[in-house]
Amino acid sequence: MTLKEIDEGKLLNKVTWRLIPLLLLLFIIAYIDRFNIGYAALQMNEDLGFSAQIYGLGSGIFFLGYSLFEIPSNLILERIGARVWISRIVITWGIIATGMIFVKGAESFYILRFLLGIAEAGFFPGIVLYITYWFPAVQHAKILALFISATAISGILGGPISGFLLALDGIAGLEGWQWLFLMEGLPAIIMGFVALGYLIDTPEQAEWLTPEERFWLQEKLRLESEHKQHQNSYTLFQTLVNPTVWLLGLILFTRTIGFSGISFWLPQIIQGFSGVSDLWVGFLSAIPYVVSAIGMVVIGNHSDQTGERRAYVAISAFVGAVGLLLSAYLHEPVTALAAFSLAGLGIWGGAGPLWALNTAFFGGTTAAAGSFALINSVGNLGGLVAPYIIGLFKDSTHSFTTGLFFMATALLFSGIITLGLRPDTSPEQLEPISH
């Protein structure tokens, strides 16, 4: 049997349709639970007397807990298996996400957001690592873009759903923002148990593949891993002190400033320039995410077809910066939403190529697990910085303009740093093997 005897496209489509829909759904739920605080703030800030600074710090402190526990979480996943650990993450964050209904003041707000970050730590880099167990490197940007499109899809779905839940204000003695946290947290608990019974750790265990398909996929990935290990044979320690890892983390950090700034503050910005109800804020805020979701998939496909990573990551960052700069000056609803859509296209569009760039650098499961987690840990600290600084600017200037300039500047730096990386490492064509 040779690798050429298998229809590669048909096999990878089979794997994609088996795994990606569930992973995509889990990530959608994760991002709704992570960023629904932006919609809850439309009522919660006034009910609990939160200033923009308190809200910004509470929103961002999620990323402190998240970043601190990323590396340990991903190393545990690599040791005990993705099925059990990913399911544990999902169930735990669902419990804490529903617990947000008990927020009474700033202190409980900070504590629960910090715990939510700890609970979700390792989910995204764990999925990135899991994808490398199932897909060859040439497919990574497309698959990762499809998966990461959940971050945009969550905005498309989360806005209208959150707007509707806020309208339940007063029913059964709960505030609208409490209904939001309760009803959007419960799906994670349910789907965590579904994942426990559905996911499979490796292709070797996939009974839904034929023996020939399992052999082809295992050998393809084994040869690719050996090729990367020969090219970049790093221990875990060498990976964690490698300058490229830290540069990739810095690129993600600067991108996350723009990403989290929009995710946490867009509902309040839209309400500010439009004056519409909470429900309509939810619908209008979905528009930039629709553009972002389409852009992610298209850009990820083009990146895989051309083999180019750096250019897509850098150009998308520059496009995002332009969109944010325009949004600082445009306050008429239609043009402002168009500017935010351009910003979203840039911020989200380069995510697939960025993570595909990372998977090209490191071989070996332990090194890969450590590098993915460290990059995500460093990068997501941008989510701690951005909401707090934007809140400070909002309290001091009573405007979002300075905050939008801050986010745009971060994206410009992201693009410049990306262009400074060494050229992409593209896996060479592997020789077919016989069995």
C-alpha cells in the first residue's frame, strides 16, 4: 500500500466533517461566554455602579487567569489526551460562566472573571495542537481559519441572542444581564459531556476510518513530524526560550489588543453613536462579525493555496489598523459600521495564517504543546491590557476615540513585527511510503 493509493482530499474532508463541526461549536460557545460581558455591560454597569475602568479591568482580568494556566493546561492535554482534557475545560468554564449571575460588586466581578480565565486556559492552544494530530501542515491555515471563524460566528450569533436575553429583564426576579449569563453558560456544561463521548485522541483510534485511511494518515503525519523535528529539533526548554516563539507571542499580543478591544467595547460604542435599544445593538454588532467570518475563511484558503503566511498576517494587521482609524472619525451609523467591518476583517482575517505559521516552526508534541501555549499566553495578555486602558481613556475623555487610536497603533506594530520574521518554513514534499 502506498500513500498515493488514498484519495487525500476525500479522506481529509471525512476527517474535517467528523471533527471540526463539534470543535467549532465548542469554540463558538467559549467566545460567547468570554465576551458576552460586552452585552451584559449595557445593563450591568448601571445596575452595579461600574465605571468604565472597573468594567475594563474586570473584562480583561479573564486573560490574566487564562495566560497563567495556558502552558500547564496544554502540557497536561498532551500527556492525558485531548478528549478528556478538552471536555474538562468546557464543563468547568460552563459552571463558572453561569455563576456570573451572582456578581454583586467589583470584587465578585473580578474574582469570577479571573476564575473563568483559569477554567478556559488551554482550550484554544489545545485545539491547535489537536488539529496537528489529524491534519497535514498544508491544510493548517484553512482548518485553523475555519475553526477560528468561531470567534467571528460567536459575534454574529451572540449579539442578537444577548440582545434578546437582556430583554427578559425582571422575569422570575432576574435582571436581563443575569438571564444572559445563565442561558449562555448552560450550553457549555451540556456540550462538555457531549465532547467527552464523541472526541477521539488520535487517528489510530478512529474506527470511522478504514484501515487503509488510518495507515495513510498516521504515516503522512509521522513523516511530516520527523521532517520538522529534523529541521527544528527543539526540547521543551529550548522552545520556551526560542526568540521566534516570543516574537509570535508579541504579534498575537498586539493583534489581541485590537481583537479584545472590539469584542468588549463594540456594543457600548454602537449604542453611543446610534442610540438604539439593547436588542438592536445586538443585531447591529453582528454586522462586522459577518464580514470577519467570511474574510477568515477566504484568507485562510488563499494562504494554504499560495503557501504564504507572513504577508497575509502582516497585511491583515494593516487593514485592521486602517479600519480602526476610520472608525475614530466616522460617527454616522452606516459609515461607522463599515469602518468596524473593515477593522474586523483585518483583525480576524490573519488568524488562520498566523497559527499555521506557528505550526510550521516546531516539531515534536511536547515542544509544540509548549510553544502553542506560550504564544497564546503572551498573546492573550493583550486582552488584559486593552479593555483596561480603553476604560481609562473612556473615563478621562468621555470618548472612545483615544482607545481606537491605541488599538490601531497596536495593529500597526503587529504588522511591522510580522514582516521582521524569517521567511515561512514550508514543509517539503514527503516521499510516498510503502507498506
